[in-house]
Amino acid sequence: MESQTNIVKNSTNILLKILQKNVTILRNEADYGIQLDYELETKLEWFNKIKSNFADKLKSLWSLAEIHCPVNDEIKKFANHIFHLWTIMNQQICKQYSKIQIISHTLPNISLSSLLDKIRKEAIMVKTKLQASEVTCNLNDVLIGYNLFNEIVELLNNLERYDNKVQQYLIMSKMVPYILKLESTIDKFVSNTALLPKNQLVSSELNVFLFVSKLLTGELMGNEIINPYYILAENITKKPVFIIKSNKRKIDVPVLSTVKLLKSTT
């Protein structure tokens, strides 16, 4: 009887050690996540201000088109193309970063999401064994095991969002220069509309179409240039989506001090 009790005790200790090991790993990962949360919050506040300024100016263009009769068609046409450009840019940048994953800080050469999946499976297995042996196990050991399991679940739920948070951070970092360029283009257009005759105004608008063309072909993003006719043929019947399959082109990734990144190869 005593021998059987010792076997149960040893088995319980092994299960508790598995849970404790995983709690330690997740706590370490969460420590890096705290700094990432701070950086993301700071970036998000900055990004929202820039995006809000751009949106206000674009809205003002549409309002201006309603009251500025001599050139209202040109203004509305320009505003619509700026909005179209913003939409395409948003889709392309989101596509670039939609498959980025964080590398685990605890275990080398493994993504954080893969580590979390492994720990979740182990934790469920241990909980199942503890439940099956509640009658024979020390009640205090069982309670310790359940508390560790609950902490693991809480940490997992928080950490599972970090791939998405890093993607948001990188998307915002990439978008800001283009938003500022669009905003500058609007400023120049408004200034030129008030000062230049119509023939010069049309010439100014052509610069915007050139800007659109460079973005569509990938030249503006620093990618290999794509035939624009191919792009139009590919997209004419498609509905816009926010995230699509992984982009295999070279990505210029802004540096995040708190995380290592893994690009999807699928």
C-alpha cells in the first residue's frame, strides 16, 4: 500500500513539474510582451494622429468639391483617386505583413505560436491525468496543479495575440511614410487649385496618377516591378480583402527591439 502511494506521489510530482516548467516559460515570454505592448500603444497613438489628419484633409476635399464650382469636378476626381490610392496601399501593406510571426525568446528557432500550441496540449494532458487521479492524489497537490493550469490558460490567452500585435506594429510603421506623402500631395493640390489655370492643374493631377501607377506595379514599395496590365487583369473582378495569402517578395521590416520575427514560407 505504501509503495502504491509513493508511485502516485511521484507521478503527481512529475505532472506538477511539467506545469511549473511551462508556467516559467510563459512568464518569461510575457515579460517581453509587456515592452511590446508599450511600444505598440505608443506607435498606435502616433499613427492614429497621422491617419486622422490625412482623413480630415481628404474629407475636406470632398466638401470643397461641393462649394468650389469652377473646379469642383477636378477636385472630386482628385479626392476619389487619393482615396483609391489609400485603399490599394492599405491592402498591399497588410498583405506584406499578414503572415509575420514572433520567434520565441525562450526556445530558439521556434515560433511563439508553435510553442504556445505545444504548451497548451501538455497542460490539457496534465489536467486530465490530475482529474483522473483525484481520489488517490493528495488534495493539496491537485489544487496546486489546477492553479498552475489556470495560470497557463491565462498566459496563453494573452500571448496568443502577440503575432497580431506585431503585424499591426509593422503595418503602421510601413504605412506612415505613404500617408504623409498622400497628405503632402493633397496640400499641394489645394494650393495649386487656387493659383494655377486649369491646364496646369491637369498637369499637376498627372503626377498623382504616376504615383498610383508606381504603387500598383510595386516600384514605389521597393519590390520587383510588375506589368500594370497584369495587375488590372488580376484585380478587376475581385472584391477587396484585408488579409490574403503570404507575400513571398522581399520585405523591408522595421526593427522592433523586443521581438524576433519569423516570415512564413508557405
